[in-house]
Amino acid sequence: MAGPALEQYRAKRDFSKTAEPAGKVPAREARAAAGGIFVIHKHAATRLHYDLRLEHGGVLWSWAVTRGPSLDPHEKRLAVHVEDHPIDYAPFEGTIPKGEYGGGSVIVWDEGTWTPEHDPAAGMKKGHIDFELHGEKLSGKWHLVRLKPRRGEKKDNWLLIKADDGAARPGEDILQERPESVKSGLTVEEVGEGKTAAGKKPKVWHSNKPATRKARSAGARKLEFIEPELATLENNAPGGKEWLHEVKFDGYRMQAAIAGTEVRLLTRSGLDWTERFGSAVTAALGRLKCSDAILDGEVVVLADDGVSSFARLQAALSEGRAEAMIYYVFDLMRLDGEDLRDEPLVERKQRLRELLGDQLQDGALRFSEHFVEPGKVMLEHACRMGLEGVVSKRADSRYRGGRGHDWVKSKCTQRQEFVIGGYLPSEKTGRGLRSLLVGYHDGDRLAYAGRVGTGFSGKAADDLKKRLDALKAAKSPFAQKVPGGKGLTWVRPELVAEVEFRSWTGDRIIRHASYQGLREDKPAEEVVQEKPKSPGKKTEVALSNPDKLLWPEEKISKQDLLDHYALVWPRMERFVVNRPLALVRAPDGVGGQRFFQKHASAGMHEKIYRTRDPEDGEELLFVRDFDGVAALAQMGVVEIHLWGSTVEKLEKPDQIVFDLDPDEGIDVGKVREAALEIRSKLEELSLPTFVKTSGGKGYHVVVPLKPAADWAQVKGFAHDFARAMEQAAPDRYTATLSKKARAGKIFIDYLRNGKGSTTVAPYSSRAKKGATVSMPVTWQEVEDGVAPNAFPIGDKTTLRRLEQADPWADFFDKAKPLNRG
């Protein structure tokens, strides 16, 4: 007998005429409290619709979604709550006779499991159910939200909304892309015509979830996604025998995950694109002799000259020509349950070569060879062949997710991703686009980068315009005014275009730009301007022995140090040029002899300038430009220390520095509290404060000054301030230099503020374990717990900090005169 929950369902149907199941409610009705199966039936009744069904309490809760589910979080689809259906209705597929309730053909459009985030019964009562789907076509988080009924309305109307997560696909139409049944492979029209799955090869679909109980084979490892390692852009390919060089492919970066008989292809952001690349690549991966593996590579389509072409790949995807696609594999992160990421790159590639066997250079799966010739030679050769460039990798490097300096890329042409923020329609009949308006993220704003007016082709241009029209917006998404606004169409900045261009103008606009295709594997919010880490103007200073390791344990060379200064120079320059210097040198590396130098020595480069203190005649060293800092790196200078004044105004300091130096064993949290307390006390005196990490154990709190007070006044103020802090908390602070006085306390070092005394420069390296940097940071970062030694040279943490807004950008603008009252 049917339970009460199915009375309405049974009352509407004559089971002597329809093949639909009568169903019954199992005794264990509480079983689905934590979710269960879900199914979506595509139902060609009087009006085509999709029925969403969620297992709960022994039945299937059901909603008729009139326009079908959408993967676009901006699309809200009406879902009418209808009668519960029996559990055994889930696999139903066939035709309901005309004249019967719901007459028409039905297919199982999607199926899988669902997981509620909260108590579903409470959500049903409240009118808001949050849940996650694990299906063949639909995945990620979703919302069902009940609408307030209008007067006289009897229907229980809800909205089905896709959450904005990694499984969202704005602008895509999953209903058009995937019209078939996941059960039989038939369309609803084919079922209506009486066709059956007999003789029709079933389609195998791979899910977006890590693995399902349906897809996972017995004993197979759970599929996983590993954050891919990314390359840093440089002007030139690096030299040295420790580097391997590979062709820079012009395709989609893909991670292949194998677990038992299941194979998935994932984009660099973890999206499942297995189905987009057809069966040839996955079949080749499935033939590999392993129980599980994770590989890294790039899917490409080759042009007639054998060079990968992103435009041809886009065309192949658009036209469904999967047979043209090739997966070049260049790394192996896991094999047969063994994590290989800590193994050197050369060993991982050897394991990869052995795994591929005879699938090295033919077929849909190929090995990406590497070369050991000098990087400069490799890049020149790549450019002559018409390749995009070269990716160089340290041969002994481990596999680490994120962007770092173990992998670097050098390009033959200027090329990068841009966010599309608008377009200009074509004036010609038959052409949809005249140009695209593109930009990149600069902090929290979208910077305008210019127009892209070539590279469009027939169908691709039409498809692009359709997708852009679905994203139309009322106003410009760009931070600055876009010239020539008449006739422009604005769009939400969600699509990413690959663009090739000749150069940047002085005001950061691209010239002679050509559209290459959409980059659906990269979220728009991650698109920033790509900048080489080497300076635009090459230094005239030649490094002797550039591969000499100054930090042997960290494998940081003289060249790496210079590259670091090239990267930070736009921010560092105004704090370093024309200031007297004191240098810590370690010609044989930080583990060897180190010495402090304030005066010139024999053979010193001409870019390190000399002057004399007019008061006592002492010789002073200073630099005027980047070449001077390059000369310091050439000398093996591992720390750059500065006076608090310029050579033009030696007697008038323009900053105060409080160096927090904790005794051994003091928790870094106490040092952080000290820095915040000093900030508070200085702000009570109406003095601006900035902070940087020391690169060691403490923080430097710095006050910018108008250069009016002399050294005695500035040092006197700093001394009095430090003593006041000591007197207020004698158990925590000391203003006395002696080791005995510092026992168990934090020394507030005010002595940096005397004439001739120095402090390590902002962005300078430190001669310490870890090859750390004295890094300007925000006070919020200090409050959030940033460590004093958090920023090693070339580390991804350092690079991410440098990609953010400059926390000391207005340092000198906020300077105030020191008024001691």
C-alpha cells in the first residue's frame, strides 16, 4: 500500500494505462535525513520542463522546473513544488500515454546524489533549502527558495538557483550542450519517436565530483586535484646547467587524474572538462599501466607546420573535432599511490617517460621532451620556429602549487589573458563584432587595457557575441573612462580572452592586438597584468659568476638576488637612491665570512658613488639608480643598510625607525603586540606610522618626517619615546642595549636614529636562514599575524605580496615635521 505521502501521486494516475511505478514508501522513512539520490527527468509533456527530485523520508520531493536548471548563478529558474514521487520512479524513462496525467516522453536527464547543508525538513518548512548535487551533469551547491505567494495563487512556487562556486558556468547552457539521457543516451525526442537504447552505444559521462559510488571501481583510489605549479614571466630564458627547457605550448593546461577505470581532465582551477576533449585522450590515458596517477600537461591542436595553435584548438572545440586534440604531458605528481611531488623534476620526468612507454611522440597522448641547451639558445630557436616561447624549470626542483621561480616562462611575442568588459558592434552586415574592450585587475579595480580589433572569425565571432550579449550591463566595469564611448556595449566582466599584441604604450594600453580565443580555464578575477621580473631597462652591470650561491641552503644565487631587486625596484627606488649606505657583504655566501663596509674599496664599480660628509670629511657611499644596486649584488652585498637622510640633506633626517629586537625565546605574538602598541602611542602624538618585517625576529615601525629637525632632536625624541614605553611596561620593554637589560624583554632600539646609524632598507635581502626580505606590509597584515620572516626571496608568498597594492605608496606624502612641543 502507498503511504500518505504518495496519495496525491497515485490519485492522478491510472497504472493500468501508464508504465509509471505505483511505488510504496519504505518503512525506514528517516533514512534520507542526510540526503540520498537525486534525479532530474526531462519531460516533454504539454509543455517541456525538467522535474527535479530529491530523496527524503522514503519518497522523492519533486519540483517542476519550467525552463530547466542553469549553471549560471545569475539565472533564477522557477520551480513549482509538485506531489511527492516514489523512490522507484527515479530510473523511469519512457512515454506516458496521451490523455494521461503528464502525457509525453520522459528521460533521465541527470542523476546522482544530493547532500543538504542543513536539516532539509526544517528548510522545506522555512522555504530555503541549501544543498549540494553530485551528478553526471550538475554538481556544486544549489539553493531552493520559496517565493511569497501572490493573492489567490495556489501553486507552491520556488526558485532554483546555482550557487556561485567552482562548479558554476556563467554564460553556458548545459541544457543545449547536454540534451541526452544519462541512462540510455537517447534524447527526449528519440524516446518520443519510440527509439530504444538497443544497438545504440551508451555514452559514458564523467562526473564533476571527486568520485561517486557509481563511477568508482572497486579498490580504486579517490580522484584528487592538485594545485598546479605555475611559471613566472621573465624577459629571458635562464642560463645554467641546472635548468631544463620545454616548449611553451599554446593550448589548455590540463591535469589528468586516473583512479582505477575512471579518468578525468581538470583545468588549472579544477574544473572538469573531460567531456570537452572527446574520447581519444581519455582512452589513451586509460591504457596506461597504473592503478592511479596524476599527470600534468597541455591539450593542444597542431597547425600544418606542427606548431600548437590556440585558435585551432578553439575551432576544434567549437566544431566538436576531438580527434585533432593531443595531450602533451610534462610532469607526474602521483603514481600507484606514491606521492612524487618531493622528488626532483628530472626523476619525475623519467618516471613519466617509463609510464608512457611507446606513447611518446605519436597518438593523442605524448611526452613533452626537454632540452639542456642554454636558455638563450633555446628561446631564439623557439622564436624562429614560430613557437610562443619556452618554459624553463630547475632540474632538481620539487613540484609546488602556485606561481614561483622554479618554473619561469619567456615569450617570443607579447601575449596574455585579458578580461572582456565590453565590445563595439560591427557596422558591416553579417559581422557581429568590430572590437573588444579588455582590461586586467589592478587591486580591486578593473584597469582598461585597450581594444582588440582583429583575430575574429565567422562562427567563433558569432558565438562570442551571443555569450557577450547574455552578459550585457548598464555601465562600464572599467575604473577609468574608456575613450570613444558612443555605440559601445558594456558587459559583466566574466569572460577571459587570450590576446596577442605588439607592445604596451606608456599609459598601459596594448598596441596591435589580436584575439586568439576564450580562456574558459581561468577565472576572470585572477587576471592581472603579466610583468617580467627583469627590469624593462637592462642593467649595464655584468654579473661575474651569476650562478654563485649566496644562500647555498636555499639555492639563491647572485642572479636570483639581482632578479629580486629588479622585481621590487619600482617600489624600492625612492627609499634607496641618494642615501648614504652601509653594506653587509658575503662574497662566499652567507655561510662564509661576512663583513660590514661603509667606505669605498679597490675595484668598486663606478655605479657606486662616493661623497664626503662636509662636517667631518668622512667618505660616504650611495647609488643613483638600479645599476648601482646591480653593482652591489655583483659585490656579494647581502644586506643594504641606509641612513635616515639623503646625501643632499645629510643633517636633516626624514624618518624615525623603532626596531623591535626581542630576547631569545620571546613569542612572536608579543613582538606583534609591541608593534601595534607603538603604533597606537605614535598616533596619539599625531604621527603617521608605517611597518615592515625585519626579515629576522622583529618588526620595524617607521615614521616619515618632513626634513626639518636635526639628528640630535630626532634621536632625542626616539630615546624619550622608547624610555616612556619601558617605564609604562618595564616587564615587557627595555630601552637599554645591554644583553643583561634585555633578558626576557623586547629591546626598543631607538639608536638607529643617530647620525651615521643605519637600518636595513625596505625590500633588502637579509643574511639569514631562509634568504628573507625586509618587507613593507600593512598594519592589517600585522594584526592578521604576518611573521617577521614571512617573505623569502622568490617565494610565492613574497610574489603574492608584491602583486598586491604597495603599502608604502604614500610614505613620503604623509610625512610631518617633528614637533616636540
